[in-house]
Amino acid sequence: MTDNRKEQTRDWREARRFQAWELKKKGWTQSKIAEALGVTRGAVSQWIKQVREGGVEALRHRKGGGPSPRLTEEQLKRLPGLLAKGAEAYGFRGDVWTRARVGVVIEQEFGVSYSRQHVGRLLDKINWSRQKPVEQASQRDEAAIERWRTEKSRELKKKPKSRVEP
């Protein structure tokens, strides 16, 4: 669902809660309000209780709960700087970051453990893109590779001669 659609969904639900409160102030019963708005009496009861305990503002949409982030905003802001040092600075072979490697750094630096999938979400959040190696292996022999392409690969492609049985 796009953000705009989420907002529209939220808006009509919030409007319905406010409408229920307005009807209650006009003296409507909870049953009549529920029937008019197409909701349960229990929902109307909860909305009225919210107003009594927290005022009319309690009917506004609130962001869902869920666990608090284990990395603070400050720690998340520090992460790009840590990654900019390069993977080799943390003892990894090759200077390429993977989600698993970033997870190890997060655990070392902040004492927080995440799954690879969640590390990917954190990397998206800090706009850190997936990396590919820039350099080729230092022991790479271009001449040997070309020889293999021209000679050996042709041999492998040739079909074996069929045997003729006497």
C-alpha cells in the first residue's frame, strides 16, 4: 500500500472516531452510534473511554507500537563512517562489505546482533548500497585465461567421436 493510500485509510478511520465522539456529545447511545457508523458497540465504547482518559486528541491516529530500535539514531548515524574505513580495517579479507560482515561490525561496535536480512534493512535506511569488488584478484593471469578460452574450451565443446563396434 502506498503512503498516500495508508494516509487516506488512516484519515477516514480517524474521521469515523471523531464522528462517533460528536454523536456521543449530541446524546446518541453507543448502540445507535455503532449502527450508524457500521462498527461494533465495543469499538465505540473504546473510543469514548479514550476521550475520557486522554482527551479528544486520543482519537488521532498513533503510530503502531513494536519494539524500540536496538541501535540508537546516533549509532545509526555513526555506521556509514565505520563502514567507510573499509572491511579490511575490521580484519576481513578483501575490501567488500556483505550484510554478514556489516552485522559483525555492528555487534563489535555496538554490542547489538541482527540477522542478515535486518542488516540489509539498516543499510537501506542509511542509503548504503550493495557493493561489488572493484579490483580483480592480484594473481589473475590474463594470458592463461585467454589460452583456456581459445584452446581448452573448444576441446570441451567438441563432441566425442562415436565408436563403431566391429
